[in-house]
Amino acid sequence: LEPEVDIHASDKEACERLLLDSLLEGLRRLGLDDRVIFKLTLPTQPNLYLPLMGHPCTLRVVALSGGYARKEACKMLASNTGMIASF
């Protein structure tokens, strides 16, 4: 799944929390043998997506730069345990 949050949104952090809640709800509906990879815009709050990574149906959480400059994206990525870059 590759839902993106606009990095210029004035309510980006609130959007990310809503997205997280929705993704967790979706994970709860999956079967035990279902697997998913998430490609998500780097979050404003470091480690916001850790709950996704801990779910048994999640294979990987991949970071999208979302339009951040590479240097800033790498700095943000370093603050997010377990995420890998897709940029």
C-alpha cells in the first residue's frame, strides 16, 4: 500500500495519525496468512509507524521522501527505527 501524506499540508501530523489509525484497523481485518508492505511518507513524529512494524501481517514499512530534499529525508529516516528508504 502506498498512501501519501502531502508534506506541505498544514495539518500533516494530524493526517498521519488518521492514516495510522486507518492502517491499523485494516491490519486487524487481515487473515493470519495475509501480508502487506507499506510505503509511507516520512512522518513528522519520529517512530509514528512503529505499531505497523510490530504487526504480524506487516512485512516491511518503507519510507517515501514525499518531496523532502534528500539530506532532510535521510535525517528524518535516521529518526525512524526500522524504516528503510525507497528514495
